[in-house]
Amino acid sequence: MKKKVVVIGGGTGSFVVLQGLKKYPIDLTAVVSMSDSGGSNKRIRDEFGHLPTSDIRSCLVALSDEDGEIGLLRKLFMYRFEKGQGISGMTFGNLFIAALSDILGSQKDAISQTGKILRIRGTVIPVTYTNTHLFAEYENGLVVNEEHFIDEPKHDGTLKIKRLYLEPAGEANPDAVRAIAEADYILIGPGDLFTSILPNILVKGIAETILNSKAKKIYTMNLMTKYGQTYNFSAQDHVSTLEQYLGGTKIDHVLINSSIFPAEILKLYEDLHEFPVKNDLVASGDLKVGRQDLVTSEPAKKSSSDRIRRSLIRHDPDKLAEEIMKIIKAKVK
């Protein structure tokens, strides 16, 4: 019987994990955050009245077939318009899902049908269908709402986030709860801790379901700290914060990159007040730590019309999937 593997997160991190793992014989499900409010997601919310779709679309594409006509559709769904006053910066995939939601009268059905069109190798599930927004309270009392302003702060990004919460709190999607409860392995990250990972865990019922799950919990550590979120965070700081919001759940495995980054890339990050995550984790009987080269060799590129700041260096899908599968001990097809 195939192992049931649930990936919790959103954005580029989940895309990378899913793209690598879909090649293996496992039952793969992505549980995706739904609180994004920046870039094209803000327009999807404000102009269409829909929940954000960028992370959903990204996961659908990651799991899609890459051959033949479906391979062409895959590229189409990731295409970002660079011209046109009304649609510049929007992706075709987001507009497609918005249109299909209107046609079918249900965003849930639109996501399901899009998965069939792309012939995805797995399942993509929104963590909630509640129209919720993310709030961060910092150590100086400042409160910032909307994921976009937490992710790219206009305030002092060295401030620590004292409390993260959703308003309204959001009811967990029953399908997400079921997938997590039945999982053999729960994969968390990589991804921005406070804006991609924790928004899932803040949804009512999700942390409790993870706590009660017998699944092994695997956390992929971020490559770099994040100004405005995890400034000066070490690997242990990441794990401690994650476990705090999980309400007592302990992480079983942590995967952390061991390779050295090019000096010119590090300088670009340093100008943004971001640095490689310091590995201060100590393996114990309860926590296993894997240290491997997990990084892709090519710097990431983005469309000129993409208004969101993206990571320059990223995990390599195949390297990361290989290390995860070593833990899962599943056989390659």
C-alpha cells in the first residue's frame, strides 16, 4: 500500500517539494494556505470576490503531467502577463480558476476540475474556505495585517513577531483535516515560516489534528532568514517557533542544507538583511537531523511583471525529494 504523504505550506516551497515527490509511488496531498493578500491575490480577492488562488495554482502545476499537451498547459498556467493595463502581473492560471469558479459556482469544484485538466499526480486541498486575513503583532506593539505587508515590511524588519493570528480564525476544510489525520508522513516547509507555513496551522482544528496524528513530522529548514519574519533566526529558532504554534507537537526529522552559497548571491541577500540559516540543531533520540546539499545550482528567475519579491536560491526538487524518500523508505517506480 502506498504511503500517505501530506505536504503543508504554500508558495515556492510547496511547489519544489511536490515537483520532486510526484515522481515517486506515494499517495501525495498538498494542504495549502489561503490567507495570501499580495500581488495578483489581492486583485483576485478585491475584484473577483474569490479566495486567493496563487498557492493553489502553483501546487496544481507542480503536480501536473509535464509531457505533451499537458506540458504545454502547465507552462500556460504559470504564464504571467507582462502587458495590458488590466492584467499585467496576473497569471493565466489564476484567471482560469477565477473564471471556472464563476462558471461552476464553486471555487472548490473549480480547483478539482483544474486538477483533472492538468492530470495532477496527487491532490490539492485548501486548508480553509473561510475568507480570512493574517495579522502579526510585533514586540513593540505594532500590528500589521495582510500577508503582503508582513512578507515585505515597511516597518523595521528586525522586530520579532510576538503573535501571529487570523481574523476571522477560519474553520478547517474537512478534507484537509481528513488528509492530515490519515497521513503516514506530514511534510512541513520549506517556505516562509510566518506567511506560508503558520497560516495553515493557525486555522481552527489543524494544529490539533497534527498533534493527534501518528504520522512522522518532517520539517525542511529554510535556506535563508527572512527580513520582517525570521531576522537573525537560527535553525533551532525556526523549529522552536514551529513547535510552539503546533501546540506541543514535536518534529521528528529536520532536513537542512549543508552546501555553501556563491558569494555574489550572499551579497544580494545581505543587502536585504537576510543571511543563511545557522545550523545549531543537535540530533537526539527524539529529533533526527539530516544535513545534505539540497540547493539547485541555478539562481531563480522571475517575470518582469511579477511585483512580489522572490527567493534567489531555492531547494532542488530532486535532491530534496530523494532525502525525504530515504526517510519514508519507499521504492522508486
